[in-house]
Amino acid sequence: MMTAIVILVRCRRALERKRALDERERRLRDSASNVVPHYDNSGAGGGAYGDAMAALMAQLDALAQERAAEQRVYATELAAANLALDVLSRMERTVLYRYYIAGQSVTGIAKALDRTRGTVQRIKSRGSLHAKSIQLDMPDWYLCAVGDDVQLPRTGLVDRLNAVKIQNDTPMIHQ
């Protein structure tokens, strides 16, 4: 069994890792645009330029693979987090969605919902406490994807999560 808050926190962390990879890619692409060829006396491009570009391209290729893997993790966490939020009140669901899934700050959420920061913080705290008490039976594909090998019984939630997996038409885990 996992609590809903664990799933929500995992989703936020996956989003943060995804954003960090996006930033790494942006910095690498900026570096690639700053590499300029050096010419020797004959007018031919120097080997250093080619070597630098090859190294940057290799880093970008490795990063693309890492980003693809992280996207699969994020999609898995997102599917589970959205279903975990279904049991909360509308306002708790909205605040927790914006905080854990969309990655917004409490201040940003307050502005968007036309509430005070304190009100949003209270709703987030109340929703988080509620989410800590929600025990979820997670499907095997989710547990395998997140590294937990506990076998759990099939429930209505399992069927709903599997339906989300099928709707996405993307395998959540490779067996």
C-alpha cells in the first residue's frame, strides 16, 4: 500500500528532474552555438572545432535518452497522482494538482485562484494530511516502474490506472 501523498511527492520530484534535464539541454545547446571553428593558415577548419562539436553532440544524444526515460517515469507518476487526487475535495484537488503536478508555488496558486497565500497554504496542508491517510493499492505495472516489487490485489483503482495506461497508448513499463 502507498499513500496518496507519497505518489504526489514522487510526481513533483519527477517533474523537477524533468525540468532540470530541460535546463541541461538548453545549456548544452547554448554551448553548441558558441563553438566556433578555428582556421589554420590553409583556411581549413581545425580539429578542435570538430572534436568540440562531436563531444557536444554525444552529450546531447545521451541527454535525449535520459530525458526519454525520465518522461516515462513522469508519465507513470502523473497517471497515479491524478487518480490519487480523485478522492479529495475539489479545492484540495485543485491546490494539490497545481502544487505537486503542475509544479506551481503556493504564491502562484494563490494568485491564480484569487485567494490569499495563507488560505492556499491551509488548503494544501489539509489536503496533504488527507492524502497521507489515503491508502492506495497500486497496480503491478506502477510498482515495477517505481521499483517496488510488492504484489498487490487488483482493485477498481488498479483497473482505472490500467485504463489510463492504455489510453496513453504508451507502455508504462517494459517487462
